[in-house]
Amino acid sequence: MSLFQVQGLVKRFGGLLATDHVDLSVAHGEIHALIGPNGAGKTTLVHQISGLLAPDAGRVLLDGDDITALPMHRRVAKGLSRCFQVTRIFPAQTVRDNLLLAVQAHSGSSFRFLQPRSQAHGLYEAADRLAERVGLQGCMDGIAGALPHGAQRTLDVALALACAPKLLLLDEPMAGMGPEESQQMVQLIDSLRQDMAVLLIEHDMEAVFRLADRISVLVYGRVLTAGTPHEIRSNAEVQAVYLGTETLEATP
Ligand SMILES: Nc1ncnc2c1ncn2[C@@H]1O[C@H](COP(=O)(O)OP(=O)(O)O)[C@@H](O)[C@H]1O
Ligand SMILES: [Mg+2]
């Protein structure tokens, strides 16, 4: 059974069908990319998955549980974590404090039985582990808002990892990055697949084709097709409506 499923999801904005009976599934450990031209409805779909927007019809299932009507924090508690297109770090705090806050927010009762000093120790250790996981261990004392753009996006991913998600939603993680930063983000996302599934919305086609196990193509709110990178690359309809022959030829 799939880890995550969207079934017949519908969202209308007045007369506009922004999400048109969308079906989507993500398997355990899969990196699933969602691509499509501007205005296709990617962000609207992600908002419904994360719980920011209520769909007009359809269901969202995580691990077989219907989470369609759950508020955002309950979805997070169930293992659905999200990175934002605009980062939500605390810019005036250090990297360490950002990580500590995220760890503490999601630790729930896991440190409850420990003495206060051990509790603090446990939080610091968890923050250190997260920093190492994403490669930010060298800038723990830096002010988050003063970090280079790529490191800020990386910190945002680390914050989303604090709740040990089963499914991570990434909304354009490479946006605004230079080639070197993009490369590092690709490696980071690639390293996540051993622990979680990822739903990746991304315009950087090189990154998408390098990372994705499967790709869904959204056009005018509908899933035009879904398949492996190879299937998507050789799909004439996809080439016509979205990717363009040039992009496909440029992609190894
Ligand atoms: N809150 C809203 N109210 C009305 N229309 C919206 C709203 N949000 C998005 N839309 C429209 O829904 C369509 C899909 O938008 P969006 O989900 O942002 O697409 P994408 O992320 O793929 O660029 C667009 O036509 C957009 O103008
Ligand atoms: Mg968008």
C-alpha cells in the first residue's frame, strides 16, 4: 500500500477549477516530483495536502488514515512535514536556537521522564544531530538571517526534519539558488530517501530528473500523466504542453 494518497481532490476558486479530480500516490522511500507550468495548481494542491486549504471534494490519506479534515498540526504529528517556498526560520536567532526550538516543539513527551538538565542535554544533542544531517554543523552560532540563501533553505529543511516526518513536502527548495547551492540541495534531498518519502515541487528540471523516482505532471489542475523520469521525458504530450524539446535534449 502507498504511504500517501490523494484521491479525487477538487478545489474551486469561483469558476476556476484549480484542482480537478487529482489522484496521486507516493510510496515509502519514494521521491515523487510534481511538475507543471505556472498556474497549473501545484501550490494549491500542496496547500490542501498540508492542511492550509480545505478541498471541495476528495480525500488525502497518510498511512491509510484519512487526514483530509485534520488541522495542520495534527498532520505534522502524523508524520507529514512541510518546507515553505518562503522560509519560516527565525532570522534574528542563531542556527542552534532555530534548531532547538524546532526540536523542542516536536519532542512532545519524549524528554518528559528525564531530569531538567538531561532534558536540555537531549535537546542540544538532537539539534546537533539535525545540523550534522544537513551539513550546517559549522555555523551553529551564526545568525540565521545572515546566512547565505542556500544555507537558509537548508536550515528550513532541517526544521522540517525535526519532527522525523514520513513524508516531506518540498515547495521549490532550489528557488533562487546558484548552481553550487542547488547541487548541495540535490545531494541533501537524495540522502533523505532512506528515511522518508518526499513530494518535491520544483522548476529545476535537472534536479527533478536526477532525484525523482516518479513524476506527476499537472496541467490546468489535472494530472496529465504520471510515470518514471524516462516515461515522462519521452511523453510527447508532456513535451508539447510543458517541457519543450530543448529542455529534454539538454537533460542527460
Ligand atoms: N486563493 C486563490 N483565489 C483565487 N484563485 C487562486 C487562488 N490561489 C490560486 N488561484 C488560481 O489557481 C490557479 C492555480 O494556482 P497555483 O496553485 O498557484 O499554481 P502553481 O503553483 O502551479 O503556479 C491559478 O490560476 C491561480 O491564479
Ligand atoms: Mg506555485
